[in-house]
Amino acid sequence: SCKVLDASHMQVYLNSVIQTSGYTVNGVGNSSGGDVTFASAPANGVNVLLRRYLPLSRDTDYQPSEGFLESVVDRDQDIQTQQIQQHQHAYGLLEDQHINP
């Protein structure tokens, strides 16, 4: 599992085909990570891949004289770290973790 900050950041593949339904993302925001529960278990031998994917954007706009809240900064840093990991994966520096049910 890996930490996900939004359920839309988790991509689910069965035999390399992205799924858009039939599962629920659990543990969103938990530092121990998120996982997926399938409505119906994938068949024996089906390769399951869970991949975190974040849009490459910046959502936080810090303003002068505005509160600098730890929770906002922490989430912002988590997003940046996950985006870096995403790039590492794209360049082959991180490997996929496949799950065989």
C-alpha cells in the first residue's frame, strides 16, 4: 500500500487494463497507506497493479500575512514528494509492485 491523499489518485489495473469501477479505495489520507477492496475478487492469475497517480499541478496558493498552517504545509509537501516519486517511476527508478490474488 502507499499513502494516497485523494481516492482519485489511485489507479487500478487488471492485466494491464485500467479499471474505472468495481473497487473502493480505502485508507485515504492515512500515513500507513491506502488499499483497494474489489466488489468481486479478480479471477485467479489476474495481475493486479495499484498505482498512485497525481495530477502535476499546485493547488495551494500561500498568501502574504496568511496563517502558515502545519496541516496545509504537510499536505503540500506530501503532494510534492509523491509527484517526485511518480517521476522516478516514469523513468524506471521505482518498480511496480504487482499483487497476485
